[in-house]
Amino acid sequence: MIQTHLDGILAPEHLGTYPRTAWPAFSRQMGAIARSVHDVRGPHFGPVSGPGYGTWSEVVIASLEEIAADLDSVGLDAADIRKAAAVAAHGRAVPRPVFGWSRQTREFARS
């Protein structure tokens, strides 16, 4: 989200103009940036301004429940969203690996 407000050219639009031998350095720099962002820890999961939750599972479930309430409030069918919330609630206590596209994201997701 912040990146949309920064000056520059999107990597997918410009990276191809650089020699492929330069791409690993770019990837390392992106990994270092991701690592520094992921190292920031807050007091809870969820929006910075709150509400805070003890786990990401609680954030996902609450978000789905809020979306369902929004759909209900405008007369739309929220059954699929409620089903997704129920599935998330049922499986929240089951630890499962999180796989990312890079070493940095996997480490962050598991921390």
C-alpha cells in the first residue's frame, strides 16, 4: 500500500531492461527490505489502531464476520463468507506450515 505512493517504476515494468545477472542483487535487496519490515513487532495482530487480536486466525475470522455483516446490511447473501469464517474457526487451533515465495517471508510467517 505504501509503495503506491512512492516515486519510481514498478519492477515488473522495468526489471526486464536490466541484465539477468543483475536480478539476484535486486532479489537480495528486496529480501532485505522485506526482512526489515517483518522484524517490526507490534503488541497484537490486526490493524495497528485496533482492535487487537491474540492470533492471526482471530483476525481472519473477525474480518470474515465483519464482511458478512456488511453484506447482510445491504441485503446481499453472506452464506459463503459465513461458511469461510466457520472453516477458519474450525481449523484455527491446527498448526500448519505457511509457505512463502522467499526465505524471508517463510521466516516471518512462522515467527
